[in-house]
Amino acid sequence: MKKLVRIFIWLTGIFCVCLLAFSTVVWWASSEIVHPPRRALQDYHQEMLADPAAFGLSIKSFEVHDDFSDAKPMPCLMCEPSTDKGVGLRGKIIRTQLVAKGLVLPESGKVIGTIVLLHGRKGRKEDGLPIAERFCAVGFRCLLLDLPRHGDNLNTIASYGLKEWNLPNAAMIEASKIFGIPATPRALWGISQGGSVAIHAAAKTSWDSLVVISSFTNFDEVCRSQSDKLFSPISGAVHSAVQSLVKLRGGYRLEQIRPLELVCKLDLPTLIAHGTKDDLIPLNCGRELFEALPNKDKQWISVEDGTHDHVLTTPMPLYAEMAAFYLSHLPKSH
């Protein structure tokens, strides 16, 4: 009898340990989705913010108040070409590449339109500064946003476009009021999570063109794939529990985030690029988004050897391709 009691206690202890481990994994996974960890300012962020003119930029901070979640203000940066020190190094490179493609560029410092840049999960608005340096050098101003639960945005829930869809539009409206910039022409740029937000925004508000980098068709499938990689052979149980916790903690269901269903409704010029070695969101996801676009005015780019984290830093001149797309598809400002 005592032996049976000891076995029972031993089995109960193992069960409790396993249950605790399972609960910890599920809580962590749901936190990564709903409350992703914030990325601190990096050294290169600090360098560009300290002397933006050295990079060909003028940077101004502002905030957007919008009815999202608990309605904390959204921190933003407005980046425009600087006239103090001319174009930065990245700007010179992209201008050279575009001239080699036969494009006639606006004179240095002139602004012909606005691009809203949307960062990926665990990113922040300052990640867009090197991107803005390039786009500003060829005639655009850039608005950089801290999406909810990212950077300095104190809103606590990330929902990958479900609730953030109006934030790019709100940033444009607020910037127009504060700085007196034209409301149009305007374009969207988004990577990964930011790509999903950009697709949601383009489907519900009016934009002149769209660029999506390394984004997904169905967020639930991305989460399920990661569960399979990390928690096999109990991935099914983990994913089901994570789905329930996301609904409880975030107020939405993973299967609601389906950019593939939204791109079918888009009627604006769209460029989609994806890395061939992306192990988080497979290349075929980007291709499916592209094929679903009903507008014939669209462009597909496979970024050779591009991974999810390094799709923008391969030898391929992707920035020049994106800039050329914007220059060709933004209507002239009135």
C-alpha cells in the first residue's frame, strides 16, 4: 500500500511539473503574440537621431491620438530631406542606382509625396530611419510610426492590422495639420507585421500605392508553423491553448488576421517582395499575396538569399526597385 502511495505521489508530481511547463510555454507564446517584447533604441538609431543632417535627413517628432485600445498617443517621426549637408551616403547610392535605371529624379531636397513606413514585430519606428534616408534622397518624406506595444507606444496590445488599420491614415492627417504637408500623394510601406498592417490600411482607407515586404497570408498558419517547429510532438495542444489565450488576453482570434482575403479587394498599384530563404514566412506566402492581387498594375520581386531578418540587406538593390516603383506610381502632387 505504501508503495502505491509513493507511486501516486511521484506520478502526481510529474503531472504537476508537466502541467506547469506546458502552462509556462503557452503563456510565453501568447505573450510573444499579444504583448511582444519592446526593442530598445540601437546605436545606429542614436547616431542618426543625434545628427540627422549627416544622413540627409530632417527629423521631427509628433504624436497621434487615435481611438485604439486604451487610446495612448502613438509616437511618430516625420523625416524629410535636409538641405544642410545634402544627401547622405545611402541616398547617394540609391540615386546613382536609379539614374543607372534611366529614371529622372527630383532635384535633391524636393519632396513629391509621402510614404508611411510600418515596422515588423518587435521593431520600432527608428528601424525605418535607414529606409527613410534612401527614400528621402529620391524625393519623398517618410512618416515612421511606433505601432501599439512597440517602441514608445504605450498601448499594450498588438493585433497585426485588425485594430491598427487606421493608424497610418491618422498619422497622415495629424502630420498634415501640424506641419502643413499635402495630404496626397501618399503611399504605404510595410515589412512582416507592418506588411499586414499596410494591407489592412490599404483595404479600408485610400492610398496611392503599396509595398509589402516578407509578409504573411494567414497569421494563424504562421503561429501554427512555429508551434510545430518548437513544440513537436505536442504542437497541436500548444497551438490550441495559445489560440484561446490570445482571445482572452488580446480580444481577437488568430484566424481573423488574414491579409490574403484583403488583397483580393485592393485596387492600387502594389509591389510585393519576399526572401527566397525566409524560414519564418515561406516564399510561397508572398507569392500567394501577389497572385491574389486583382489589379494588373503589380510587381513581384524574389530577393535571392533573403532571410526574414535580412531581406533588406542582400546584395540585390531592393531599395532602388522599391523607389522606382513609387516614383512610377505616385500621382503628381497638386
